[in-house]
Amino acid sequence: MAREPILSAEDTAPPEVAPAIDPQQREEDVALRPKRMEDMVGQREVYERLKIAVDAALIRGEPLGHVLLDGPPGLGKTTFATCIPRALDVSLQIASGATLAAPKDLLPYLTNAEEGSILFIDEIHRLPKAVEEFMYPAMEDFRVDITLGEGVSARTVNMSLRPFTLIGATTRSGMLSAPLRDRFQVREHLEFYSEDELSEIVRRNAAKLRIEIDDASAEKIASCSRGTPRVANNRLRWVRDYATSRADGKITLDVAQTALKMLGIDHMGLDVQDRKYLETILRVFHGGPVGVEAVAHTLNTATDTLTDEVEPFLLRAELVVRSPRGRKLTAAAYHHLGVTPPVDFRSAFAEPIDAEQERLFE
Ligand code: ADP
């Protein structure tokens, strides 16, 4: 079978990865992002294991094994990926799985990789199959097979690369193929943060943003941050803006509460979109079970937004359960929405998933 040529004259420097965030927020994000792994709050077990792998690589003078980080957005995957090269004192290149459409898009990153350096690919589950397969020999033997020319004149050139480390981040480890997953020597899953950890992050970041905050306010912002540092940072920035323009520049409990209420954030930290999701399942689909695509269509939202950004925390907060028949509200969700569960409501924890389980409730 003729292979697609993957190299042409235009293949030069790595394409720019354009972030879809406004420049001021990006600058602040950089300022708030911990620079060293030691400065990261929480995720202690992941930190310990990565530190051991990094120290061992330094002692042996070898590149770190490839690392896969998975977990919902905003929990620190990129932060780990930017701290690890600092710990190893090597350079870092950043790419996104969504922009690597063909092997030729990945090639410049691989050829530019310095000995022992890090290549971070965010959203690695979005890599097309052809790019993924192109990466296998690069990960395993630090070489790539390049097809030059087309048709009968096509020839394959084997090119060696300098040994490097790939750090992949994904919100959907389930979507990674087994051969790709197996090529990562270190695989870590990031969990949601406790309120104490988020309070600590809020206090530290308030100091970085040079705003005064008391403990009660830091705890309030933390408890409304869905277990996620990125959300905590966003809430803190909003409360800071509110304190600057409507109060005397200090964050007190009263200021924090009023500012969060103005954003429509409730005591569990759910925002308008989260509640719309729950209300849609309740009103339109009678509490479920319902497929996530149907909810997404009704809300006029992308399914990925729901599965990646909205659902992980709602599932963890046990407001929704996922079963083979779809999403279903729990009794806690009914109570949260101020609605009494229907009389025949069975706790979602007892959601029957097959005929045998069904009998348990008869
Ligand atoms: P992800 O890549 O998982 O989506 P990021 O690494 O970009 O998440 O984290 C989002 C923001 O949250 C970072 O800019 C950083 O300010 C903050 N953050 C994440 N993890 C931590 C942590 N462990 N300690 C302190 N701040 C953190």
C-alpha cells in the first residue's frame, strides 16, 4: 500500500499553539502557576512518585521515562508538565493534540527536541491515529520513519532523534489507545483538591495578586471552587475585582459572599451552567436516565464541554450518576434544586444496571 508522504518543503518550525484565552488572563495564569513541584499544593502522592522518577533520571543522567497525566481540567497537569523540566534543568516544548493533524505537524517538535528535553502534548487523546502511530517509534527507540516523495518514487528514510521525554496530558484517558497508553512508563491520575488545599492555594495566590484576604474568605472561595485550582483562581480574581471596585480593596467574608452571589455561584460552588445542566435533566428528562448527547442538544452546548468540564465535579459531588442507560439525578440533586424527589424515586445509588440488580428492588 502506498504511504502518504509526510514531509514537504514547507515543514519547518513547530506551529504556534494559539491559546484561546485572553492575554491578560494568560499573564496572570502564568504568574499564579507554581514554578517548582515543591511549590504545588496537594497531589502529594503524585508529587512524591514524580519526584522519585525525576531524581532517579538526574542521578542516572538519563532522560525521564515518558509521563502520562490524566484528570479533569484545571487540576494541575500543565503545571506538573512545566515544573518537571525545571527540576531536570532541560528545555520544554508545548504542543496540543488538537493541532497536530498529521505526522508532519509533529515532526518539527521531535527534530527540535534537545537531549533529555521535555515535549508536552496537551489533550493527547485528540491525536489522529496516523500521528499516534508515527509517535510509537519516536517514543520507544527515538527514531522516526519518514516517507519522502509519492507513488513509485516514494522512499522511506529512517531518522534518529535525540532522546527526549514525552509528557502527555488528557482529560479522557479512556480514549487513549492501549498501545499509546502502554508506552508511558509513568502514569498518574490527578484528583480533585480538598477544601483545605484550595484555601491554601487561594491564600498564596491572594498574596501573589497583592490583595488582603482573611481566612474565612479564603475558605469561602475554596468551598465554592469545585475542587479545582483553576476555578479557585478565577473566583479569587473576580472577588478581588469586586473588592477593588465596590469595597475598600480588602476581601472580607461579606465581600466574598456578595461577589460570588453576583456570579450566580451557589454554596456548593455550582455556577449557572451546572445548575442549567441539572435543571434540564430534571425538567425535560424527568430526572433521567438520559444520554449526555440529548442534554447537550437541549442546552445547545458541545457534548465535550459537558463531559469534560461540567460532569466530573457533579459526578464527584454525587449529584448525578452515570449508568449504561445515561445520566440520572440523585436525591441530593433534587434537594439542591429545591425539589422533592418523586414518590417512586429510587436512590440513584441504587440505579439498576441490569436485570439481576433490578430484582433487588422488587
Ligand atoms: P490542567 O493542565 O490540568 O488543566 P493547570 O495545570 O493549567 O491545569 O492548572 C490551572 C491553574 O491552577 C494553574 O495555572 C495554577 O495556577 C493552578 N494550580 C494547579 N495545580 C496547582 C497546585 N497543585 N498548586 C497550586 N496551584 C495549582
